[in-house]
Amino acid sequence: MNKFFQFEELGTNFRTEFIAGLTTFLSMAYILFVNPIILGADGATGMDQGAIFTATAIAAAVGTLIMGLYAKYPVALAPGMGLNAFFAYTVVLGWGIPWETALAGVLASGLIFIVLTLTGLRELVINAIPANLKFAVGAGIGLFIAFIGFQNSGIIVADDATMVALGDLTSGPTLLAVFGLIVTVVLIALNIKGGVFYGIIITSIAGMIGGLIAPPTGVGDIVGPVPSLAPTFGQAFAHFGDIFTGQMLVVILTFLFVDFFDTAGTLVAVATKAGLMKNNKLPRAGKALFSDSAATVVGATLGTSTTTSYVESTTGVSAGGRSGFTAVVTAGFFILALVFSPLLGIITAEVTAPALIVVGVLMCTALKDIEWDRFEVAVPAFLTVITMPLAYSIATGIAMGFIFYPILMAIKGKTKDINPIMWLLFIVFLLYLIFLH
């Protein structure tokens, strides 16, 4: 094992890698409970929460294991925040597309990602998208996720006069969410690794003490049989023939683009922090991207939205993780977590809302990298960021940015700086806004 994972060459050892793997797991374990709540949308999507929980854990374990054994990076994977919200709130609830067809769209995006990776076309696509739009997409998704968190907690509610307004902060569930938000941000401010996960645990306990959440009455309310995958398993393949529509093309492109940005950015961030970059390039980049795309295919088959690399992996690197064994350990903990599905009855939407808000805050840090002093860049970036939460659609936000960017660049006489792929995407998203939306 020492030789396979190159412990000596990387200056690490078994104990360090194990602790790093555990640290990474604790930093992203919140997804086990947040993902079923988002994809289930309180029963509105029709997806079975138990099946989503199992699909989330297994997809994370398999994807992370592939990354650890094949690409040999200390990077963990799980269903991505933002794309799960796009899946549930935009595609299924907003556009009325059945969740089975949406899963088929996730599967298609994963298969396309694999083809682009194996053929080397991935660099062509990634390089075609201006960096400023990539930053804007990430930040916009952050605002979208945070908005959902505010909604789920009751902090922000619908209002006939102003569309949205401040909710009833004296309500018990809303107060619990506010308490959870305070606890979570304090933990993260204190650099507590796994702060989001611990925030969920502390908020759940507070809810039990306050009589807002029914406490477990026995071991069976904490650990239990692994929920069946039967309600979701294989539905993506069964409905694959339903994806050949204009609307699903936009869905698939959105899944693909966001996964591209997330994966590329996360891999570079983790590799840089771990000192694994060589000549400003990512070694074994093809293997890492293949691991990510393969995980998406596995996740879609099981019954969850796009599985992608998690930036929380940097917490494991901070704990000393340098090799793929860190990822192997993290994968093992996701498998062990399968028996804790009864906690889904304890961890409510109000409990997970602070996690959504905090993740949104962290994603919005990308705003600082946008060239706001260039008007032709600032406008499409701003429209991308602001439209996602206001239109309640990640795809619409991307469309606004990808339409206005080439127009303004052309007006400024910078047509040579516009990649031909951007003009193709301009047409696709313009047609989407005119006819499909």
C-alpha cells in the first residue's frame, strides 16, 4: 500500500492519511441529509427520500473510491450543491419535467463528460468559456442555494405586495434555523473542521430540547436498515429516450457546464493546497476528470443528481492528506454512514437550512475575481449572478450571461476574443429564452 499510494514520495503515512480522510468526511457529511431534503423538496418532486439517501452515500463512496484508486488524488466526491437545487427546483418543479427524465439528463451529461475527457475535447470546451462568466456562474449558484436555505427556514417568505419579505422570526422552526445559522458561522469562523456538519448536529439537539423535533426513542431511531434503492435505481436508463427535446438540451448543457467548472476549479484548488501541481499543471488531470464524470454516471444510475468533486477536500489536505488513500478512507466512511438513515426523520429542513446559507456564502467568494471595472464583462456577470435567485433558475442565469457577453464584446470591437463555441451557445440560450422557457 505504501508503494501504491507513494507515501514516502509524498511525505505522508497511513495515520496521517486516515485522519485526513476522516476530516474530509466530516466536512462534507452534511450532504447525506441535505441532498434528500433538496431533491425530495418536501415530497413535491415525488422522489423517495430514503432512496436518495442511499444513492447519495453510495455515489459519494464509489466516486471517491475511483478518484482515490485511479487518479490517486485526496479528493472526495458527492452530489453537488447547486446542481441538486437546479434539478429539483428548476427542472422538476419549475419546468414540470418528471424526475425520472431529469435523472436521464444527468446520465447524459455524465456520458458526454466522459467522451469529452477521453477525446481531450474537455480543454477546448473549458477554455471557450470566459473566466469571468465561470466566476459569475459559481457565485450565482451560491446566491440561489442561500435563497433556498432562507426559504426552507422561513426566514424569507412569499409576499403579495413585495414578492418576498422577512418571515416570522418568533416562529419556533424559524428561530431554530436562526440559531443553527449562528452556531454554524461561529464554528466556521473558529476554523472548526466539519463546522457545517457539527452545526447540523447541534441544531438538531437544540430542536429536541426545545420540543420542535421528536427525539429518538431508541437505537432504531438512529441506526437501521439501509433504505432500498428500488424507487430510483435504473430510472435514468428507463427514461433515456425522453431527453431528446430542446428543453432537455438546455438541462443537459447546464448540468455539464456547472460540473465542468466545479470539477476543474476544485481539482486545481485541492492540488495547489497539497503541493501536487507541477509546472502550474495538474498531473493525471485526465484521470481525475474521468473519475468525476464516471461518478456522475454512477450517481444518475442509482438515483441522485450530478456527483462532483468537493472543495471540502481541502480540509483533509490541511490535515496532511496527500495521496489517494485519503479519498479511500473518506469513501469507507460514506459506506458506514448508510446505516444512519433513520436520522432523516430528525434532521429537518429548518436544521439543514443554515448549511445551504453558509455554502452559498462560501460560493459567493468567486465575486472577488470578476473584472467589475470592465463594463462589457460586468454586465453579463451581474445578470448571471442576479438572475439565478430572482428567476429561481440556474439555467436562466447562465443564459443571460452567455447572451449578453458576446453582444457586448462585439460592440466593444473584441469579436476576436469571442470563441466560436460561445456564439453557438449564444444561439442555444437565445432560443431557450424565446421558445423553451
